[in-house]
Amino acid sequence: MSFGTGRTETGLRLGQASGFFPWQWISPLMDSFLTDASDQQVRVVKKFFTGMDFRRFQINTESIGLDDVSKIPALTEYGRRLGEMVLRDEVDDESVRPAGRVRMGK
């Protein structure tokens, strides 16, 4: 089992980067590499461990600053929703299960 810490919608609008200075590319590039790393484990398991019953639980969240205490209720709600996903065995779309396995609790 793999538990994500939340996925935020990121990206650049069409044409937004056309006026970027070189240092403005750092944040979007870092975001691309870090976001991809969290989903990479799913692809690795799918490719090399085809019979493994692997489950990744992940939710979409908003971007929250590390020092933004006003978002504690939202963080609590995200945790509650992730817990419900686990109890209902609702895995992330990219999660891997061997063919023919029955979903638990269904």
C-alpha cells in the first residue's frame, strides 16, 4: 500500500512561459520532476511486478503554504477523505492490481 500526501493541480497557461526569464523556469521544472516521482512508483510496479497487489491512495488538494494555519480544517478534511478512500478501497486511477483480483469490501 502506498499513501499519497495530496496532489495539487499545477501547470502553466498557454503562452504564460513566453515571457519567462531563465530563473522563472526553476519552479515549474522542479514541480514537474517532483510530481512525476510520486507517480513513478506506480509505473515501476506495473512494469516489473505484474502480479503484485499494489494499491496507491491519493487525493487532489489545493496548494497550502507550510505556515498557513488557517488551512488546518481543510487539511483535516483531506485526511478524512483519504481515510474514507482507504476504507472503501478506492485507489488512485494509476494504482496497480493484478487482473482478476476482487476489490475488498465490494
